[in-house]
Amino acid sequence: MKENPQSATANHVLGLSLLRLDKYDQSVPYLEKAKELDPNLKGIHLDLGTAYLKLEQYSLALPEFKEAVRQEPDSGLANYDLGYTQYKLENYEQAITSLDKASKLDPDLAVPAHFFAGISRYRLKNYEEAKNDFQLVGQFGAGTDTAGAALEYLDIIANLTKRYYGAASTGIQYDTNVALQPNGIPIVSDKSAWREVFFANLGFNPYLTKDTVLGGSYSGYLSFNNGLEEFNVQDHLINLYGRRKTSVGKIPVSLFLDYFYDITFLGGSPADNLFSQSHSVSPKVIFEWTTNTSTELSYNLRYYDFKNFPERDAYNNNWTVAQLFSLYDGRILFRPGFNFALNSAKDIEGTRNFDYTAPQFFLEAIAYMPFDITTFITTNYFRQDYYNDPFDRVDNQIGVLVVVSKQLYKIFSIDFGYQHISNFSDSTFPGPEPFQYNQDVFSVTFNARF
């Protein structure tokens, strides 16, 4: 470069060296200079496009890869880079054409090419063709992270196209503080217990297209505490739902409407004392701004009916705003959000009032990891202010939940879970505080999904 700064080859080689050293921003000026000096220099458009691609400047990378393909139409790498850039720019139909060509030209690029072609077809709701792509990735890329992600997409597609579906779980939990009391004012048992848990879910979608789903499901939960039968729980949930995918302009929009009926029994073995019933309606809308970001707005109205605690009967309103971020091609998901609850309870003479407001902040994260392992983490904080309570009760609660799931074989998996709750209750009620507690729950469950 010192001897001949106008040498296209010298600028190209220096720019390529910086590119190989991951100094992408430093490589661009030399590669641009080389292209300016000799637009027909072999490989210059592919290398310059790669630098822009690494800098996530996709609109600048696109014309370089197009020119690279024009000059070398049989280059598998040039077609793959063009297709991947088109995918990142959400030009899915063009991406599919380029990636399909790349997979035929270069067998070494077949796995990633089919993977991103599959995601592109999935985004266009061509589920059957996407399924073929992901199956090829799982077959030829077995044991890789890409194959694991492809299997996750296959599961999603299977769920989207199923008329009948279900799941069942069974396992054990150890609870350091059973925080549920069917009788009396205290809700904290101050007792630890092992318990067996059972869960089942069955659903049916009588109307199912790629854009619209109408269906319903039933979920049942049972817990059997070892030696603490009065804390056993039996819960039944019926869900009727509608789903609709559409668009507002060029923005994909998903609409949801759910109705829930929930009935809970406590005590005994099996639990047979009616504790509460509730009806709820929940509309939700999700705006998908890009392939990596979407915004969720939802509202839930629930009416609680408690058998032995009429003062807790209430209309509960919940407003939620959440943002979803998808990273590393969907392998990591973050969902931070804010929820505000307003509980309007009955006024029963001679009892405490259960009106409250509760702003809540939460953060959820999912990571799809090697070896068919999925990790889910959620943490939240809320401040529940019982503003009509004669003792000025205020709860400040922090919660953390971690679940690590390992797929065992096709429909079977095992989950290891841990949950911690700290409830810092404060009131003028004569001590000790009846609602202040810490709780840790450890669990192992075996699951089947079909």
C-alpha cells in the first residue's frame, strides 16, 4: 500500500485481511477503494458484501451480493449470502429463491440454506414446504444447534396444524412453605411438604386454517401433599379461543380472544371442598414490527367467586404491555413487560376489604440450547396495595422461576424447576405479619406432548 496506494489488489488484500481479523469497520474503506479502482476484481463484491453483512448493514450488503451472483451465478456462497441478506431484510420470497439455489450448488451450505429458507417459508405461512426444509436440516445437521432450532420450528408447525393436541405431566415437588390455607385468615401454612403433581391438557380445533383458528381445551391439575392433605389442590380450566393472523399495511398482526372458566377445590384426598370459581375474557393483539421484535397489548377481565370468602369475590382487571425480542435467529427470546391489576372486591360488613391495585414489572427469557435443552427464566416484582384495608396492608413481592427442560425422545421430556417467592407484607395489623413469607419450590416432572 505504501509503494502503490492506487493498487486495487493491495487495497483488496489489506481489506480482506482486516475482514478475516474480524475488524469489519476497518476493512470497508479498503474494500470500497479496491472496488472503485477495479469493479471487476475477482471476489471484491463478495468480500465487501460480507463486511457489510457482519456490520449488520444489510441494505449496503444487498447490492454487493447481487453483483457477486451476477458475476458468478454458480457460486453457492454468493447465492447463500444473497439469500441470507434478503432474509434479514424480510424479502422472504426472494430469499427462498437464492437459498434454494445455494443448497443445490454447494452441499456444504445445504443445512444453513434449508434452515433460513424454512424460516422464510414459515414467515410466509407455507408450513408444508417449511416442514420439508426443517426435516432436511434435522436429518443432515443432526447434533448441531441449527438442527435443534429446526426441531423447535417443527414442533411449532405441528402445533399450528393440529386439530387434536394434548399433554400430560407427572412429578414431585418440594415446597419449603405451603402458601395456601383453605380456612381461616392466614394464607401461609409455615409448613414444608413433598407433594405429587399431575397435569393434563386436551384440545380440539374444529376450525383450522393457516390464518384462523377456533377451538377449545381442557386442563386439569392435581396435587397431593405428603402428610398435609388439607393443602391438596384440584383445579379444572376450560378455555375457548379464537386466533386470527392478518396485517395492518405491511405490519403482521395477530389477534387473540380467550374465554376461561376455572374451578378450584382444596383439602382432602382427593381435594373436594369448593374453594373458588372464576370466569374471564381476554382479548390480545400482537404487532410484529420485524422478524426480531413484536409488541403485545392485552386485557383480562376476571370475576372471582369464593365459596367461603364472599369478601374476596371481585372483578379483577389486568392490562399488559410486553415487548418480545428475538436474538440469534430465534434461539434466545426476551420478553420484558408491565402489567397493572385493579381488583374491585365486594364490601362485606364485618370483614376486611380486598380492593387493591398492583403494578407489576416482569422479564421472561427462553434459550434453546444444544443437546435439546431449553431454559426458561422469569422474574417479576409487584406492589399490591389494599387501599381500602383498615390495616393499610401493602405487599411487595419478588418472584423468580427457572425451568430447564431436556427432550428425551420425540414427545417426551423432563423438567427441572426452581421457584422462589419473597412477600414483604407491611401493615398496621398486630404482629407477626400474617401475609409475610418466603417460599422455595423445587420440582422434577416428566412430560409427554402429542
